[in-house]
Amino acid sequence: MSKTCSYSTGNCHTSKKAAINNLSIPSYFVRKYLSKGKASISLIDPKGRPWLVILLCTSRGSFSGGWIAFSLDNNLREGDACMFELVGKCRMRVHIFRS
């Protein structure tokens, strides 16, 4: 499954996703807050641990390399929601809301 329900407010993007292999970010969030291209970004999990992931930004964005490890280690399950708070140019704090 890869159905996603998402919304963005301020410098935060919230996504509820059923799959763990990658995560898409809407184009309007990419245009406003991120640069096009390929970049390494640090995701800070709820325990304060940094995770280096690859962010691919074209017309929309997606986390690829490193996202599976983040998902598995943080026990993301179908129905969980993640809120991504941009806290620096290449840093996002991730808030996880369990279903």
C-alpha cells in the first residue's frame, strides 16, 4: 500500500502513510521550503537521534535512501502519522503520532 494523506502548515508537513519504502512530500511544500535536486537531510526522531536520509526534490519531494531504516527503527506502522518540522536548512524534527 502507498496511499498517503498529508497536509502542511507553516514549516511543518504531516503525512500518514501505509508503506515504509519511501515517503512523498507535496510539491507546494518543496517549492516553499526546499531546494530542487538531491540532498542529504537529517531527520531527528522523537528520541533526539539523527538519521541521515536522501531527499529527492523534483516537482515534488520524496525521502529515499535511509528512510526504510528510519521507518523500521521507529516502528512506523500503517495508520501512524508523521509530522515533519523544518528546523534548519537540512534538518527536520519528526513527530510520530501512533494510530
